[in-house]
Amino acid sequence: MGAYEFVGSTPVHITGDFDDDCDVDGDGGDLDVFEACATGPGVAYNPAALPEPEPGCTLTPDDNGHVTADSDKDGDVDQIDFGVFQRCYSGENVPANRSCAN
């Protein structure tokens, strides 16, 4: 799903934080999840059968069938989505910038 910060009472998703620890890092969490969900440009993922091998993509598709690693919501997880991940990368135990994807 991804972590959320709150602005007042409104939850704000932290892009790239797939392990819900409020940072975006490569230390056994966020980058591993992204890599497990990557399909490539123009290679759509099937929300009912996400990429494998084990453990495979562990993200749950939203109501529109998109996983959070698909930051541009175009049905694939590719280099465009990785570019967003890179912009949001904060490092281990460093709070991510909640507007990094903009």
C-alpha cells in the first residue's frame, strides 16, 4: 500500500514507501518491492497474477487495478515509475518528501 502522513486530518501517501516506514530506501524494503513488481515499458501487469518469482509483487491493486509501484497508473511498472522512485528516494530512516512525485 504505502505509508501515509497526515496534513491536518487528511492522509497524504508517501510515494515509493512500500514497507510503511515513512522513508523510501533500498535496504531490504522499498527497492525490493519495486523490483518485484517491475514489468517493463508497455508490458502490462495482470492485477490477478502479479509478477513472480517468490515472493513476487506483494502490492495490492487498488479499485482500478493499479499497484502503487505504477506511479503513473498506466498499467505497467517501468523506467518512468523508477524515475519517480528515484526522486522519492530518501535513504534509510530519513523521512521521505511527500511531494517528491510532483
